Amino acid sequence: MTTRAIPQSIHLPRTNPLTLRRTPASLLRDMTRVTDIAWNLFLIFTGCVICSWAVNAVLIPHDFLSGGLAGAALIIHYILPDTSVGLLYFLLNIPIFVLGRLYVGRRFFWYSTAGLLIFSGTIMFVKGPCSVTDKLLAALLGGIVSGVGGGLILRSMGSAGGTDILSIILLKKYSVKIGSTVLAFNACVLGASAFLFSIEAVLYTMISMYVCSRIVELMVSGLSQRKSVMIISPKWKKISGIIREELDREVTEIPSRGGHSRKQANILYTVVTFRELARLKEKVSRVDSSPFMVVSDTLEVMGRGIGNQPHW
């Protein structure tokens, strides 16, 4: 006689409905991520609209050029008037973006891709009148407006393509400074335009480029620039405590000896933001009316709480 095995019921683990709910911390992280994406895209879109207006309302009507790949696209447009500046700009960026995917960060790359698409589109459709007829005033206006737009784009986590991507590639691969790459490319654009257009247009373009670069620098790093400060004072102990406790900044005490007095003392070295510099001077002058201070600009600062590394 054969016996049949009675199948046993399989008990699946019960899922607690509470575990499927999102925790407040995870919801907050998701909301912050969405807000960051929306804010960065807003900066890119607004900057692209402003730059597109400058190109269509100021630069093209006065036969001016621009820096970077936008300048190269304008040269082709002036030679072949039926071509679209936005489409030319997009096509010129394709090989740079293909190469840039290997060298720039993923977040910067995708935001820059969005910037490229937005700028290529807005430059086709954003038009507007400009009542400025004087060429010098138009060059100043074009530089100011382009600088504001470019500064907004670079305040985001991306760019609008062009020489920004190319500069990062050369910086990471050959340690070529970003400013040197931009300057060299703009020099090539101006050199080519000098043979194709009037010298007057080239000179006005140089004025516009210079104003644009200063406005971009002011918007991107003007107020967030870090200053390195060295302080020599006989009251260095008290000043060191003020920097740590009242400014909440780290300070390094470097042993030293005066070359004339031969007295032992410490040199204080610290890094502060541009906005903290005035407070530091005021607090130091209250302790010592005649300290020796050296304030220097910094190119880049890495460190928790004070760093200003680029986001790419």
C-alpha cells in the first residue's frame, strides 16, 4: 500500500504595511533633490534666454561676434546668412560633448546637455527689439547682458556647452588653465574675423567680450571668493582665539622669528570668505591697532566648510 504525502502549506512572510511607507528623512531627501534639479534648470533656462536676446537683439544687428563656439557659429552665419545660429551652435558642440563625456562629471555633463539643447532652441526663437544704435553702447550692453546670462548659467551645476566643456577637458588631461583655453579660443575667433570682417567690428567685439568676462567673474566668484590672510602681531594668541571662536574659522600658527627684533612670535594663517574679510579686519584692529596683515586671492580652496571647488 502506498501512502501519499500531504502537501504542507507554504507560509509567506507577511509584509508590514508600515515598512512600505516612506520615512520623513527619505521624503525630505527626494524633495530636496527635485528642488535642486528644478532650480538648476531654472538658472540654465533663464541664462539661456538672456544670452539669446543679447545675440539676436544686440550682437547680430550690429555685426558683432561673441566668444567661444557661439562666435564661431556667428562667423558661419555672417558668411551664410540663411543658416541658423542655434543649429550651427548645436552641431559644433556635438564632437566636444562626445569627448567631454569621458572627462567631466556625470551631473555636470547632463546639466550641460540640457543647457546646450535649451540655448540652441532659445537662440532660434527668442527675439526682441533693442533701441541702442550707438555701436560702443551696443558693445557695452551686449557684454553686460551676455555676462549676466552666462553668470546665471554657471551659477547652476552645468553650462551651455561650448568652450566650458573644452576647457575642463584640457584642464584635466593637460593641466591647462580654463582662462588660458578660453582666451586662446577667443583669440582664434577674433583672428579669423579680422580677415573676414572689418577691424572696427573686431574691436567692438573685444570690448563686449571683456565686459562679459568681468560680469561673469563677478556673478560666479565675486562674492564667494576665498581670501588667504597672514597676520603678524605680538597679540597673536588673542587674535587666534577670535578667529576660531567668533569667525568659526580654522587658523594655523606658524613659529617665526623677527629678522630685526629677533623676537619669537607666531604667524597666523587663515582662509576666510570675501564677506568675512571686513569682519576679520575689524576684530583684529580692536586687539592690535597696528598689525601686519597680508591678504591674497586664492584660485581654489579645498576643505570642509570653506572649500569652493568647481562642481564639474
